[in-house]
Amino acid sequence: MRSSKSLVSAACVAAGLLLLGGCGALAEQHPGKLTIRVARVTGTPDAPMLELGLDCRLSGPMQDALDHGIPLTLQIHIEAGRWRLLPADARSDQRIELRYFPLSRRYQLRDLDAAADVRSFATPGYLLAGLNSLRLPLPATFANLQRGTPVHVDAGLETAALPGALRLPALFEPAWQLSAVEYTWQPAPG
Amino acid sequence: MATRAWLKFTLRRALPALAVLALLLASLKLAEDAAGGGGVGLYYRWILGAAAAALALLALAIAQRLWRLRVDLQRGAPGARLGRRLLVMLVLLAVPPVVVVYGFALRFLDATIDNWFNVKLEQALDNALEIGRIVIDERLRVAERSSVDISARLDTMPANELQAILDDEIDEIGATQLAVFGNDGRVIATASSDPRYLDPPLPDATMQMRMQGNGRYAAAEPIGDLLMLRVAVPIASDVPGSRRLLQGLFPLPTRLQALTRGIENASFDFQRLKFLRGSLKLTFALILTFALLLSALLVTLAAFGVARRLVAPVGRLIAATRAVGAGRYDTPLPIASNDELGFLVDSFAQMTREIEFASARAQKSAQETERQRAWLVALLERLSAGVLGFDQSGRLRIANRAAEGILGVSAAHYLGRSLAEIEREEPHLAAFTEPLARHLRGGLREWREELVVDTSDGRRVLMLRGTALPDDAGYVAVFDDLTVLNRAQRDAAWGEVARRLAHEVRNPLTPIQLAAERLRRRFLGRLSAEEGELIDRATHTIVSQVEALKTMVNAFGDYARPQPAALRPIALHALLDDVLDLYENDQRIGLSRDLADGEPLVRADAVRLRQALHNLIKNALEAIGDARKPQILVSTRIVRDDEQEWVELAVADNGPGLPTGFGERWFEPYTTSKNKGTGLGLAVVKKIAEEHGGSIRAENRAQGGAVFTLRLPIDIAPGVAKQPALVPH
């Protein structure tokens, strides 16, 4: 009886140490960074556009995944409305895909909602720099916002678009956490 | 009750089943997703959460069952220990194989995934990719040369002729698109052989940097859905500051396009799998862990169920056994199944029925025995003869009340003791115990002996008979108090004597007295003085002796009074006052009274009771004699004895006290210590007391003298009499 109790205690201690070790290992991973540098609604009243400047730095695993042909999808959510709890005056979700093609050694930036908008880059640096100047089409409702209506934008890695095997790490590993703090502004009148 | 049953069913059955189902579905879905066939990306965390919740629920269900088992063990519920043993056995049987399979599955999974990444395959894919790149580079060089040639032709061309040249050359060199950009990056001219590529892609920073570094740009780029060769070369110009640029998009041949795409996809998939190797292992390990936990928890839950199902009939059998042990035979038994347990239940039920019948018979027999014993005890208690029962070793086992009364000892105190031990504590009974012990030792089957025993109530004549019980069950001794019988016989004899005296003697007395008086009257005057005096003395003597004989005959008549006493409620104190008032004025007597409170009523014949009181006072006065002034105290008191209230009328004197050897015989006729008197006074008092259901006893007083106490049963309690009692005058 005593030996079985000791065995259980040892197992508990080992599990605790493993858990602590796992937490420590997770904490050591450097997450990526995503910041919305600038955002504004431009374009014509019929075809408003979101001009978005994202500063993005991928974590090691993310960059590795990209280089191994795993596309990374950034989800950009834009919403206009005075009260967050009420239905928004206008809202839109955009998805940007980052992808690498090994044969041509090119990185591609694609607006998944506008198939024609594809840009390719020779290096990941240029790819990420390409995120500095995104022009994304918006629904017409964004052109008719009332004066002073705040517009909120947030962006982040869409883990649901990752391969199934990566979903578990993406849930728990800090290296797979990539989201920007919400950016809010009030469009200038006119 | 229905709500409780539903809640119990939900908590104990439905929820664990749902948890198992959820865990199973979640594991399958996660496995499918990890293998690439998922589509659960949006719900991944919910599925994972549901699996964790299901695990927690199963763990809680097991914890609840464990807790219940612990409680059952602590309160010693029937079958709890067996259930625990069975549970441990089932879990020990089921869990290790599952764990072993889990370990092997992990190992197999690890090896299988590693086997996917064959080094040679990877090398082949890399080589194929490199070949593709070489082919593309070759194509790029061709496209570059073509572009340089066109550029050379364009360097002197005015802007308005550029379009024509591009239109001519595009088909010539097999380009998909040709475009000339000006200094400011604007498109000066463009030509396209494919309507999908009408808008030329603008030179980006990378291209411009490469242009600045290498003077030209050539690369394969994914444009649209196709891999295109993009070439940009500067167009020389004589105009200072003019930096025009020719950009051409060249397609790969269709076959090459397909081949390179296939190579790229294959390499892509391989690299992606390679990257996902660790995550795949982790995910599959997680799913296997879910499967392991599901199996282990399910096995444990099932073990609980199986153990409960197996043990429940045993537990109920144990409970039934306890109930039968406690004498309850109506405990429901489990339904007999068609197996060994069913046979056991059937056998137990049959055994219970037989025990119940046997117990009922035994109980009935015990009741009958108890009834017989009670009847025997009642019989013994009502016997006037004393009965003592001894076991084989001579120890007292039973004694009736009559034995206690005759011997004057408490039988309960001596039960279980031998005659020798009784004799040590009651040495005055030696005349009884010694012959009895001698007969018991003698082993005679039957014997009898008359004994004279001194008890606390005086000397008694006992007729002792003994019998050995059959089957060496012991002995029984029966003894009758012949003292009472003898006294009764003497009383009857005295009564007969008295009756005969009253009848035979009284009749001739009057003629004798009359004849003597006639003699005296006839001859007293005729005879001489001397003879006359003789006649006078003789007749006087005859008359006086006849008077004395009459008095004696009357006394005998009183003693042998044939007619029964006329009993009526009598106020005793009033009757006492009436009698005592007759003596109150006699200066020779010091009479005092000390009567109890209230007015006790007795059912009595007032005349007889008055006579008894006169006799007692007369007896006291005669006992005191002339030596001192008689001091007589008449008192009453109420006593309770044998559930009956009595009044005790005591007449105390200051005489010499009772004579030595005073006993029951002194209440018989012609027993007296005085020189005069008939000796019938106390006998009459005793007879009157017995006629009234009472008794008379005598004892010496501590301060000297004797006291005679007449005890009579009270008819109505003092102080509660509502009917006026008869006060005789």
C-alpha cells in the first residue's frame, strides 16, 4: 500500500514537473507581432477601399511554416458603429493570404476575397513589407457612414485556416499567437 | 419523486453516456481533421473543449461512484467489500491492456509518421524541383535574350511606334504580354496575346532593386493561376534622363507548366508534411490519449456497473441473511436468475422458508412451554404446600410462595444454592435442611418424614415428602404445614367440645339450680340451726357452682356459636369509643386511646367485635392483676399489606408481658397462665378475628407489658366513605 502511494506521489510530482517544463518551454517561444500602423477608408462612394498599413513580424515557427509551403491567412475585421454592443452600421471581413512557392522561390500576397489582387515577392521581408500598403475593397455602406462614426479595425492570424495538425499548437503555443490591437479612428468629414 | 428519478437517471446514466459519445465523436473528428479531411477549423476549440468536458464529466461520474463505494464501505453496506474487490479486479484486468495498446499505438504512430519522410524521396523531390528550376532558368535565359533583342530595336523608336513593334514582336517571341514603362512608371505601350493578361504587372521594389543591381530582371513568378516568366530589360535611349523599361511575360509550355506544377505541389506537400510532423504526432498522440482515457474511463464505469450488477444480488442475499439472523423472514430476495447465483437465491429462499417454519414452530413451542410454565408457577404459587425443586447437584432451582411463607425465608435469595449454603445462612432451619439433604444424598425415589422446625413465625410441624424426578432431572420436595392443620383439628375438636358442653351441660344446670333452691326453701326452716346452716351452705354452693358452670357453658357457647356472624359496615372508631366509654369511669383503670385519623370502616358483626374488644381488655386486666394500677392503651393504625388495607386494633397493657413459650397454642381454649378464668377469652378473640377475615397476634412491648393486635380488613378507605356507617350502640 505504501509503495503504491509513493508511486502515485512520484507520478504526480513528475506530471507537475512536466507541466511546469511545458509551460516554461511555451513561455520561451517568441510570439510574432502584428500592429496596425495606419488605416483609413478611401475610394469613391461606390467603391470604398480600406487602406491598411500593417507592421508584421512573424514568429520563427510561423516563418518556418510559411517556408514549408503552409499558407498563413490574416483575417482583417473592419466595423463601423458608435456602440459596440449594438449591430454595426457597416462591417466587413477581409482575408489576406501569405504563401510561398518553392519552384519560383516567390512569396505571394493574395487578397482571398479579390482573386485578381495578387502580389508576389522575392523575399519574406518584401512580403511583410507588402502588408504595409494593403488596399482592400469595402462594401458601399462604408462610404455612407454618418459623421463622427468611429471605425474599428483589427487583424490577426486565422488559425482555422491552418492545417488540422497545426490547430492544437496554434491554440496553446504563444509562437502561434498573432493578433493586432484594435485600431480605431474617425474618418475625416468629406 | 418522478423528477428525482429523472434527475438520477440523467446524472447517473444519460450524462456519462453522452460524455462517452461526445468524446468518441470529438476524437474521430479531431483525427479526421489532423489527417487533412477536417473542415472543423472554426469549431476546433469547441470540439477540444467538449472532449475535455466529456473527460471531466466521466471522471466526475467515476469519482461519484467511488465516493458512493467509500460511503458503502464505511457503513458496512452488504456487498460493498465484494464490489470493491470485483471493481479492482475488473479495472486491473482491463486497463493494463489498454495502456499497452496505447503505448504501442504511440510508438507505431511515431514510426509511421517518420517513415513518411523517406530521405531518398525527399532527395528525389528536391532534385525534381531543381530540374524544374533549371528548365525554368533556361527558359528565362531564352526569354531574356528575346527581350534584349526587342529592347535593342526599341531604343531608337519614338514612343508612338512602340506599340506597333510590340504587336509585331509578341507573337514572334511567343510572349504572353509585352509592355514598355516610362520613367514615371507609366505604361507607354503594351501588347498581350492572352486576354487574361491585358494589364501588365507594375514593377515592384524588388524588381527595381534587381534592375539597379543586375541591369535586368528575370524571374519566374506565379501570376494569376499560372507560373509565368517575367523579364524586364532597360531600353537604351539617346534622350538624357530617359529610362524606359521593357517587361515581358512569357508562358511556360503547357506540358512544362503541368510538370512543374506537379513537381512544385509534390515538393510542397512533402515539405508541409515534414513541417507538420511534430504537430501531427502531437495531435495524434492527443487523440490516442483521448481514446485511452475514453477506454480507461469507460472500462472503469463499466466495471462499476458490472460489479454492481454482480454484487447486487449477493448484497441483497447478505442483507436477507442478516435479516433472517435478526428473525425477520420477510426481506425481499433478488429475482433468481438462471445461473449459479439463481440457484443460490432459490436455495436461500427455501432455507429461509424452512427456518421461518421451524422458528414459528419453535416459537409456538416456546409459547406453549411458557404457558405451561406459567400455569405450573401459578399452580405452585397457589398450593398451600411448600414446594422446593433441586437439580441433580442438589442446588435449589425453584420454590413456591408457600415454601417461603412456611420457612420464613426469601427463596429468590437462595436460588442456585445448595442446602448446606442455605443452612449456613439460616441455621435455625437446620431441622429442615439436614433431613432434606440426607434424603437427597440417599437417592431414594420417594420418602416422607415429619419435622418440627423453628421458623421466624414460631415452631411448625411439617410433613416433608420428596421424589426423585425422572431422567435424573433432580428432586422435588413438598412439605405441608401440619401446624395449621393440627390447630384446625384442635379448633374443630374444641368447637365440638364446646358445642357439646353448651348443649349437654347447660340443660341440666337449671333443674339442678331450681332443685337446690327448692331444697333450701323446704328444709331451711324445718331443720335445726346446725342442719339448716349445712343445708344453706350446701345449696348456696350448688347454686353458685351452677352459676359458675353456666358462665363457663355460656363461654363455651360463645366459642362454639353455630350461627354465622352478621357482617355489616361498621365505623370502628365509633364502636371503640362506645366500648371504651364503659371503662372510662372506672377509677381503677388508666385507659388511654390513640386512634388513627379518619374513620376506618370494617365489615363486621358489631356484637362479636364488641365481645372481642371486651375479651382483650379483660385479658389485659387479668394479666396485670392487683399488683399495680392497670394502664391500658387502645390504639388503631392503617396498614397496607398484600394489596389490601387493614386496620390494626392494638390493646397494650403494663402487665408482666407474655409468658415464656407463648405461641399459637395460647389462642386455643383452656390455655391460660392465670389462676382464674375459662381460658376461652383469647380463643374467642381469635375465632372472631378469623370470622372477620382477620388475625390476632401477641407480642411483648419494649417498655414492658404485652400488646395484642387484632387485624381486620378495611371495607372502605378512611376518609372516602360517603355512606353513613352503622355505629352500633
